[in-house]
Amino acid sequence: MQPGYPGQDPYGQQPNQDPTAQPNDPYAQPPQAPQYGQQPTSGQPYGQPTSGQPAYGQDPYAQQQPPYGAAPQYPTAGYPAGPAQGQGQNNTMGLAGMIVGIASIVLGLCCPLLGVPAGIVAVVLGVLGQKKVQAGEASNAGQARAALICGAVGVVVGIVSAIAGAAINMNNFGA
């Protein structure tokens, strides 16, 4: 022990303690006070429930079990009910149209011969996607609208690019 620090050992060892004292486990849970409405368990034989407590192995919050052979019913936990069986959403037209529409803009800039047909396909898929949204078979009206807009822009960009390319090449052939 170091002078001036009684009870502390510089090597982390504890000073001698009373061997009859209860060991103090620093990782043990602190003793719990009895819950409201429950009586302390002191004086009760081991394994006997106190008043108001269920017997060992019984869950006080358990619900009534369904009869044998029946599937248990679980609550939906507040999630909205999805579409009924067989009425799945078919959002593929709007999604595919939007993807082809974006590609038609890029293709219209570099390859007008591919950009114009891709833009036309995107417009057709966008119209079909909007019809599915109006019929309640799809829920992606924004993607269908984006397919129409991007497809139309792709067609216009492709036509302008083709005209500009032809004009540039006409000057080269005439010279």
C-alpha cells in the first residue's frame, strides 16, 4: 500500500476483507423493489407465487390460445391492408416507359436513329401506364407521366440532332 492512500493497493488488489461478509458482485443486478400492488416475496416458500402473481411458467399477458388445428390470429399492428388476393399492382408499364424515356434522351443526342424510336416506345408505354393508373391497376402515375415527358423530349432531341447532323454533313459534301 502507498502512504497517503489507505485502503488502495497500487497493483489493483483489494485490501483484506472480512471472510464472513457477503461477496459483492459488481456485475449483479441491484435488488429490485416490489412492484406496485405486489407484496414482497420475503416469507414465501420457494416457488410459491405471492398474491396477485401467476404460477411459475404462466405468462400473465398471454392471450387465450386457439383450439387445436386452428392457426393463431395475430394483430396487424396498425399496418394498412394491402390489395386483396389477385389484385396486385402492375406498375411495370410506367416504370419501363420512364427508363426507356430517359434512355431516349441520351440516345437522341448521340444516335438519333435509336433515340427517336426509343422516345416513341416511351410515349406508348407512358400512355398505357396512365391508363392502368386510371383503371386502378397501378399506383405510379408520376412514373407514367415521366415516361410521356421523357419520351417526347427524346423524340424532339433525336429529330433536332438528326437535322443538325444532316445539315453539318451537307456542308461537308458540297465543299
